[in-house]
Amino acid sequence: MAYYSVLDVTPSSEDWIPGYLPTANERVAAHGGKYLARTASHEQVEGDEQPAALRIIIEWPAKENAEAFMADEAYAPHLAARIAGSVSHHYMIEGKDDLA
């Protein structure tokens, strides 16, 4: 079953970004992921304001692919740099409709 990573990221420093992007792109693809959206063009239309510089959606073939990406040793230092250099939230969402 498909899984989705939904992230909001607001950099507090941009030092990590040039090294992060090539590795993240490579490792997402290596684990079967596909970026559906990675943009600063977004707007919130409901609820209490939750500002973010970027909104990112990645589609994974299965939860195991997303978990393998997050545990990837080649990605680990870049993940640490993103966490240290931004305010980030990452949600893993199963691609199903529990209310159908």
C-alpha cells in the first residue's frame, strides 16, 4: 500500500541546503520514492496558522520504503543537518481511506 511523507520545512540556516538536495534526491529515488510536491507556493485555507517556508509530499510504494529512506546511512548526516538547520515536521500517511 502506498505511503506518503508530508513535510513542512522552514530553514533557520541555509548552509545545509546545497549538500542536502542532491543526496536527498538520490536517496528518495533509490528507495522508490517520488516527489509529488516540493514548493514554497502553498497557502493554508483552514485552522490555526501553521506557517512553513516549504511543503513537501513524497509518495512511497510502501511504508517500508519510507522507513528505509529515513534509516539510510548515506542520508543520515543530511537529515541531521536539516533538523539542525530548520524547523521541520514530517508526517507519514498511509494511502487509504479509513472513512469510506
